[in-house]
Amino acid sequence: MPLVSVYIIAFNEAEKVRATIESACWADEIIVVDSWSTDGTPEIATEMGARVVQVKFNGFGDLRNNAIAACTHEWIFSLDADERCTPEAAAEVRAIINSSDAVDAYWTPRRNFFMGKWIKHSGWYPNYRQPQLFRKGRMRYDLKPVHEGFELSSDKPIGHMKNAIWQFPFKNMAEVMHKANRYSSLGAEKIKHKKISMWSALLHAKWAFWKHYLFKLGFLDGWAGFVIALGNFEGTFYRYVKALEVQKGNLWKAPESSK
């Protein structure tokens, strides 16, 4: 019978990791890949029977490749600490890996919950990231620091799971702002080679707002959709400004006094 490993990446996720591990208890192995959390995350994971692997954070692509290396079974299912595997998705994973027709990798739909509701638009459903179910040795991640891509070693097409997992990306607005700050800093490294100005930062940010609010129908998600679009505006603007800061040095440096 094929066996499956679930890996969970986490950093200072003591409030979330317990529920994530509980949702993965159907797996044959649970590995929490931690980056030296200081809030008790690794202790909670160990207490719940997960194997904790400490990995220095050098971007999400590198982190996920280390997670794959830590898995010991034929199949791997990946979760982030803010995701929950539903019973329906777990049953589907078991059915897939026991099927003779299984391909090597599968997209997994995600239901995102924000401001107390399931976000059905705004680009948040089905909200695939990388394939989350795959055979070990068939997939690896590139080394981008954030929004990492993947490389598939297979001549088979990627399959699609039908049952969604759940994601709770933010517990409050403070976390929205904290993640926007962190991800914009990581994202700045990806674009620092581009030609950037304050005007281009503003134009990219405006496009990010309208893309999510209008073209991805975020307005149908009510105020939650507006907040998501506004968050994309801010995150995009700050990403480009931070990249500009890398290019030009400290933008906040006081001018030299005239003589």
C-alpha cells in the first residue's frame, strides 16, 4: 500500500499549527519544517507526534526543497501552517495514491476564509499554488524567495483534485499588514534588476488593485474584496519602492546641507 508524507512549513505559528497537524493526522508521516520559531511552534508539533526539522530560512523555494528531502514516503502532500486538510480532501488523496491511474502531481483547490467569510472571487478560489500532492522525486521548487515556482520531472499532465482544503491566511488586520511588509521585502529581491521609478511603482500598484477588485470580481466579495484589493495595492507599491531603495541606496537619507 502506498504511503504518504505530509510536510507543514511554519515559523512562529503556535496559534495555527496545532489545527493544521490535527487535520493531517490521517497521513503516515507528518513533518513540520520550522525556521527556529521562538513562540513554541516546534514544541507543540513534537507534542502532537510530528517530526520537527529545523531549516534556516533562505526563501520559500529552498525551504520547500528541504521539506521534500525530509519526507521518507513515496507520496508527499504539502500544507502551510494556515491551511487545513479537510476529511474529503484526505479521502481523495488516499484514493488517488491507491489508484493505478494516478499521475505524478495534482493541483489542490483552496477555499480561503477572510473577514469571516469564504472568498469566492478576488482570485482566491480555487487559488492553486504549486501542486500540493506529488510523488517524491518528481517535483522540486525554484529558489525564488517568495511566490516560488516549481519544476516537474514527469511526462504526464498535472491532475486536479476535486475536494478543497481550507486556508485561513490572516487572523486580523495586523497580520495582513505584517505579511504585506514581509512579502514585499522578499518580493523586492525578485524585481530589483528591473527599471523602476516611483511612477512605475504607483502604476503597478493601481493595476494590482483593479485586477483583483474588478477583473477578478472582488467587488462581489463585499468589503472583504475591497480590503483584499487594497492590500494588493499596498503590497505591490511597497515591493517596487523597496526594490528602488535597493537600487538607489537609502531613499530616506537626509540631503547634505548647502554651504
